[in-house]
Amino acid sequence: MTVTLRVVLDQLVTPTSRDLAEASSSLAQALVDTAPRGCDVAAIVPSPGLPDDSGISGLSGETRLSMRRRELAASWQLGVAPGIGRGLIHSPTPLAPLVRHDRVNETHQIVVTLWDLRAWETPDELPKAEVLAQRALLSRVGKHADAVVVPTHAMAQRLAEVAKAKLVSKVRVIGGAPVTGFRAPSDAVGRLRALDLPTSFLSIAGGAAASDGLPAAFAGVAAAGWTGDVVVIDVPEGEEPAVADIASAAGISEARVHARGSLDQWDRAAVLSHGAVFIAPSTRTDWPWRAVDALAVGVPIVAVNTAVHREVLADAAVYAEADELGGAVARALGEDAERLRVLAGDRAKGFAWQSCADRVWALHAEL
């Protein structure tokens, strides 16, 4: 008898986050590739179903629901999940058909994944409706999920501070990884040209939100004496002027700052691989997507000294407090540059979706 693990892939139909879409696709393919004997992988998707270019091969089936993603999310958040059926269900995001079930007698499992805790850590940076929705969803997770995957022990500890004990007992730590195949593209210079970017710069990720840490990052760039350009990626639409203002306040002219939004994996790899240093200034316990990408392309990293950065980056970064980044940037540009490149390459080997998939299969076997 074949055991089927069904993966919720709503992000591949109607993505709300490029990172979540890439993680969903990469994990699903890795689950297919690492499926134990007698097991296979299928998809649960909203209407109109998986696109032809989903990038996943080998799925055994597809549970295509009649609702589009927006309606599906609203339905599932209310505990209404028609057409799902029973079996093993894994969601690479918090969205899942969380309903009352009997894991033992019905052989029904539901596992969800949390990548950030923004609704608790920085609620003032989110729309009130989104905060309420995320908190309500976590309440359902605590009641009905059989396990909750978080990417770091630091997040597990933070979750223990904001969630009920019943949910905390369900937490398992399984990290993330760069999107499968992430590497510096052969046409990187051409991609930078198409993005209207220089070929020499420092790179940062984030927007105008206080927890993104751009004021500290720009202050560190200025204190390090860097006189070249600075590229900021993952800037939310409409926040470009605010990013320029933050840079100006730190003494970096607007002409030297290049703000770009969410980039596809090849443009992102082109930017990160050409940066002299990548600065990770966020103080949240989110999974540090861009810092892990920077590891994969072997760039020196400067990170704010947080539990998440220490856990994920280990010795492949120079750490400093938020108000003392200047010295760390100077070291990463100078005496520590080559050492950090080597350490980044070594550390990157520890992040692969295949190993994540192995642990997901082990988790469902445990349950």
C-alpha cells in the first residue's frame, strides 16, 4: 500500500511571497526525490491548479480545490475545509486545512510551517487586519496541527514566549535553504546592466520598517569609509524614497543608493554575488532568506548580532551590535574578506532542501 504525503502548494498558484513560493517548490521537489519506498507525493492546490511551469516533476496526483486562493484561505482560517479528505498533509507555510481530526484512528496528519513571527514581534509594522489574521491562524495551529515546523531554535524559543504550551510542545526545528540551483549566473553582468546597477557595490536587504535595520546598516557603511554604491534589494513597492532618506540621514548621497524590489533567483544571485559585502541588519527572528542566499554565492557577510544570525551563519559572518557595524564592515571589506568567502562556501553546504525533505519524512513517520 502506497502512503501519499500531500503538500499544500497554494504559493505556486497565487504567490503572496517569492520566498514562500520558492521554498514550496524546492521542498516539494526534494520530497519527491527523497520519498521512502512505498511513499509518494501529491499536491493540494486552489483553483485553477498548478501551472505547467511549476518546476515540480514526479507528483503522483493533485487535489485541485474549487476555490481560488483568497477564498480558500478565508475558508481554512474558519476551519471549513471541504474536499480535502484524509491522509498526511504537509504545508510549507502556515496555511493549511486545520480541522479537528483523529491522528491515530483516522491516519490523518497536518503539519504547518512558520517562517516568521512578525505579528507578535513587530505588529506595528503590519496592517491590523493581517496581525489579527495571523494570530487567529496560530490559535488554530495550536488546536489542530499535529506538528509545527520552525526553521531555527531561536524562533522556537521566541515562539515559546508568545504561544500557549500546547502549541510549543508540537514544535520541530527544520531549517530552510536557498532555492534549488541558486548560484551566480554566467550572465550576471548583463543582468546587473538590465537592472541599471553598477558592478561594484555593497548589498543590503530590507525596507523602511524599523526592524529591517537599514538605519544601522547605512550608518555602518558610512562609518567603514565606503565611498562606492550601495544596492538595497527586497524593498517593498513605494518605499524607495524612504530608503533614500534613511541613507541620506547616514551621510550617503541618494545618487549612491540603488533600491530594488523582490528579484527572481537569477537577478538576486547576480546582485549578491557581485556585492563586495552583504549586510544583514534585521533584528527579527525571521528565517534570514537573503543571508542564506549570500552564503550560497560565497560573499562576505556582516550581520547584526542576533541569536538567529549566530545560529544560521555560525562563523561565516562578522558580527556586531546594530550601532557598531562600521568596524565589522571595514573588516569584511579588508582583512577578513577572503576568509569569509571561504567560510561562506563551507557553511552553505549545510543548507539543502534534500536534507530538509529527509527530516520532513522522518517527522511524519514519527507522528
